[in-house]
Amino acid sequence: MIEKTDIRKLITDVVSETTEQMGIDFEISDGESPLYGKTTPINSIVLVNIIVAVEDELNTRYNKSIIIASEKAFSRKLSPFRTIESLVDYTTELMQET
């Protein structure tokens, strides 16, 4: 079973790498760092790149194929893309379902 701490590390690494590659000044201070919204420099294009990279990395490392940006994600009352931690929680949930 994949541990939540492993997923958190994978996601924070992907966010750091993606924002750096795209020339965005984004610092992760903790899990509650805003990931997407009015108070963050991450726009929808960057968010899509992050999600695709997370999905690819999970598939590569754990041979698990999940779709993070789905109707299930967008129909939630609270978006799983609000913070790093909300994305970690949602991704962990998806990984446990597969």
C-alpha cells in the first residue's frame, strides 16, 4: 500500500519542479499552501501540467493509473485543488480505490 507521506512527497516534488520549469515563483511553506486560486501564481494551465505530471509519476512509480481531474473532483463541495494537502488527500483517496 502506498503511504500518504509518499504521495505528499511526490506531489510537493512535482509542484516544485513544474513551477520552477515554468518560471513561476512559488514556495511551498506547508501542506496548507494554496495551490490554486486568487492568492497563488498558479493558473489553470500550470495546474493542468501539475496534475498530468502527478498522474504520470504515480503510474511510473507504482504502476497505478488514476485520473485526478475528473467529474468526481469537480463535483466536490470543496475543490481538491485548493491546497497541496487537499490534493494529497484526494490523490491518496484515489490511489486506495484502485
